[in-house]
Amino acid sequence: VNHVTCALCDMVCTSVSSLKAHIRFRHCDERSFHCHLCDSGFKNAYDLHKHVETHNDSDAYSCDVEGCGFTSRTLRTLRQHYKRA
């Protein structure tokens, strides 16, 4: 099995393509994905999508447990609430 080591942090990857991805996400500050609602930039489309959800004026997600009034703008925050509560 071939292993490729990152020259910047000694991370070992199993392929050149995974090394390139590692370098892009861990060592580069380039943020090519820009929010159309504010000046924020992101490294990938997923992070941009999750950020855009925070611009919602209303809380799109709410706890379905009776008596709990928790609401959030993102599904991730609601899932964290379920784990805590």
C-alpha cells in the first residue's frame, strides 16, 4: 500500500488525491464559495449551504417533545438539542 505524507504537518494519506484534499482543507485559506447575503466565504459548498440557513428570519426547526419550546434555524442545532435534552 502506498502512503503519501504531507510536507506541512506529516499527515499520512493513502493517495495523492486525498493528500491534495487534505492540503486544500487544512492548509489553504482560499474560500471560493461566497454567501450572496453577506461577506462570508467558505471552502466548500456544504459549509456555504449550512451558513445560508442561518440567514433565515424564522426558526425552521422546532423540538417535537411536548412542553419544549426549543427552535433553531438549522437542523444541526436541533439535533444537538436532542442529544443534550
